Amino acid sequence: MATDNTSSLALLIDGDNASPKIVTGLLAEIANYGVASVKRIYGDWTGPNLKGWKECLLEHSIQPIQQFAYTTGKNATDGAMIIDAMDLLYTGRFSGFCIVSSDSDFARLAARLREQGVTVYGFGERKTPRPFITACDKFVYFDVLNATAAGTAEPVAPPQRPRKPIAETSPVVARPAPVKPALDKAALDMLAKAVTASADEDGRANLARVGAHLAKQAPDFDARNYGFPRLTDLVEASGIVDVERTGENPKIVMVALRRLGE
């Protein structure tokens, strides 16, 4: 999906359904879509379950919003987030909303925001109900954010330890490279349909248009779900598409479905 990374975004986090471990990866991901000029997290800060969040709020300039649980078994946080989202929507200042939760209660909110013409980015766990995922323009899983953050983090040098004599040194055993998840038939079919729908008369399609079409088919389609950092890498490994870089700009990537027998 083509995005303008100068767009003004509102970030709303359901503190009851998210972990502070995702913050670094979350903010890095959101920076690809725009600037989070509002960053709020909702929950009952008088309870012990949000204690882990308190250390990172100041560091990342995230504003905590207090919401007491009025009744046992009822989540008042959802209602506070929804009300604030609508208030922010009607200011007309935001071109997109980032909703961080794995709760299906936000499916209607996401749909309503999109009805108003703004882009909705969802973030949640793999167990997130499908209605919330499909109500968003794009949905990213927490484990993808954690993997991305871990891959971009600078390595930390281990503490220096006394060297053992050569005779006592254990032999170094090479670890096998991690195996990337295989592209399943559903993913390959989705890719083929996106290329076909985006192709010109010569059968070639701009990869950016293919990516946008994939996002429309499935908001949670992400190359990182299959172990690839970019859509280009996934397409090249699919085995069903030919990739061609054209023009003076190497970022212009054209793709075409391979013919049967090739």
C-alpha cells in the first residue's frame, strides 16, 4: 500500500491487550506510514497489570489515559478509546488511525473511521478476530513487530571473560540457518490474483500496485509473515512470478506471471 510518511496519525493503544515489549517495533512500523502526532494508551493505571508500561511511556512520549473499570467483567477501556477516536476524527486533523488491540470490539470503530475516508492501521496478536482484521486497511501482527525490532537492533558486545586454555576450548559448532516458512497455496493464489488484476495489456504489473491490491484482498498479508523483509523478496522466492527492474531507478520493479511449462 502506498503511503505518505508525512501524514498525521493518531495512535491509540489498548493497554489491556498489548505488551510494552512491542513499543519499539510498533513506533518504527508506524513511522513508515506517517507521523504519530497523538500517542495515547488506555487502561486502569491503579491496577498492577499495567505496571510494565510505566517505564516506557515517558521515553516514547505516550500519554496514559486513566479509565476505571466500573463493573467487573466489563471493559471500560474500549469505550474510552472509541469516544476519543471519534473526537479526534471530527477534528479533521488526521489522515490515519493506528489502533493497537486484539479485541474484536474495535471492528466497528475501524469500519466507521474508514467510512470517513481515513486510513486505519491495526496491530494485534495472531488470535485477533477476523472481523477486526478485515475492517482495517492494513493489519500487522505483534510477532512481526518484535522480529523486525530484533533484526534492526544493534548487537550488544558480550562481557569479556577470561580465556580458557586451548586444550579446554570447546569446538565451535555452526548453527543451521533458520528455515523460512513456505508460501502456502492460499498465499500463492492471492499473489497470482493480485498480479493478474494489476497487470497492463502486456501482462506486466508494477509491484507497488500488486502490493496495494494484496492489502485490499487481505489486510494482514505481509511478506514478513513468511520470513521475507520485503515484498520483492517474497515475489522472487514464490516461483510463479518473473521479476524485472526497469528504468534508471532500480526501485521500479515490474512482475509478470510465468507461463505454464516455463
